[in-house]
Amino acid sequence: MLKVSNLSVNYGSTQVVKNLDLALGDDEVLMLVGPTGCGKTTILQALAGLIPISGGEIQLGPWRSTPSKSVPPEKRNVGMVFQDFALFPHLTVQENVCFRLKDNALADHWLKLLGLEDFRHVKPASLSGGQKQRVALARTLAHEPAFILLDEPLSNLDAALKDSLRWEIREALKAAGVPAIWVTHDQEEALSIGDRVGVLNGGELEQLDTPERCFSEPASRFVARFLGEASFLPGHLQQAQVETELGMAPGIPIKGASGAVDLLMRPDDLSLVPSVSGNGMVDWVRYEGCSRLYAVTVASGSQVRVRTSHEVHAEPGDRVQLAIITTHPLAAFARS
């Protein structure tokens, strides 16, 4: 098991990773997500031994790396998958996967499993982006690493390809039984692929939990906003129920919140119906194909977002009737 304890990384006098603690399960896929500059890639580089750490330790099996005694990258048995593929352009697919490999049977296994058999003798320049990333993954898995680090592996691919390839990569990792830390800036990717999700902010881990809990019970308003569209509706929490101007809703207190709270509302927690005597006014609307996203201001002055079927139609300035329709408890934060 990979164990990271109190890890810190400094660039000069600037601390970019602060007191990171995490343990990676035997075949776990852990997603690290956060805004640009939050330390995601720096963490991967530190785990791989590519940059020195300033504090804490990294441990896996027989080796332990500290600021005073660093373990070099080649001794860590770590595999890496990069966003730019990092393939040798002068070598064929098979030669890339077999590079410095003692047992070519492992290369054959992953070429077949990842659908690359027909491309064995093709060079990277003739491959699509998705095929290049499969080659990079096959090369990594064929070397049987103790753990794998993926640095935004899908960021250079188009949206349609990302959706299918993310699942192919997850299935390959699970088939290999190898744990992985996968860095992404894509919230949907993080929530759908990870066994757990770690949300970083300013070099600190704000929350590390299952995707469901991070989304439904975020540890902070930052996590709530970063993982999806978030609105906050004022209310009063008492005995696991929140009274709001839009009706009652079940609530979960975050960090002991009680009394006056702000209730986290996701766009699918509300319904919207055009009504001249409605309790809200449309500020703007965005057509999304199969749905529409509305921003609506209610009597308290709070703005909430509501997603409806594309068949529901209202214009900015129209009155609409909003109601809370969720049956699951909503996160309640202490009033700011």
C-alpha cells in the first residue's frame, strides 16, 4: 500500500503542497482534482521522485522516501501516463510497448486487451490521440508497476473520445489490479471514474472521500462549488429539516451547523414551472440540447440554478414557480 504522510513540497520559499496525508488501496483508483495551480501535478512528481520533498514521507513496501533520504525514481517501481503520450516517434507501437521489457508476453497481453493488435507495426504519427494514449497505457502496464500515476491523460482528446476512453483506462487498471492516482481538472471525470476523490485547494487536501459523499456532503463551500453547479439558499435547520422560502427539505449539518444555515442546492434538486404569480424571476437561461439551465432570483435575493427538460420554456424576466423536489438530505452550511 502506498502511504503518504504529512507531505510538503516547496518551490523556493513558496509551499505548494501542504501536509498531505493519504493511503492508496491495493487496486484503488484515486482521482485528484482541483483548480489550476493547486498542486496536483506537483504531487505526482513528488510521488514519482522527480522533485524533492520538503517534509513528510512517502512509503511503499520496502522503500521509504524522506527529505533527508530520497529514493530515486528507478527504485520506486512507478508507472506514469502523461497527457502528451511521451511515445518514441521513431519506434513502432510494439517497440514502444516492449521498450526495456524483459518479457514480451506482457506486451502481447496488453496490446490485445487494449485493442492495439492491428497497430503493432505502426508508428505513433499514424495513430489517433486515443490510440496513442492506449499505447502509452499498454507500455506502462506491461512493466508491472507497483502503482501508476496519470497526469491528465485525456486532456488532449476530444470530448466524445474522452467519455469512452476514460472507462477503458479504468477497466484496464482494474484488470491489472494495480492502484493508480489520476490527476484531472474535469469534475465529471473525477466523479465517474474514481473509487475515491481528493479535492485540492491551494496545495491542501480539502476533502478525500467517495465521489458520492464529496458531491452530496462536501466538506466546504469550495468543494461544493468546484464539483458541480452549486447554489445556496438561506434556511433554518432544526432536527434534520431545513425550512426555506421554497419549502421544507431534509438537511445534513456540515461541521456542526445548526440554526441559520445556507442549504446547498444542485440544479436537479428543484423544479421550475412558468407562473405569473411565481416565487422567482428568471435572470438568464442556457439551452443545453436535452435540457435548459435557468438562473432564478427568489424573494430573499438569493439566486439558484435549476435544470429542466428542454420542453420547459421561460424567458429572462418571466415569473416562475420553484419547489424543492429532492428526497435525499442536502448539505447545510453555517450561515456566512
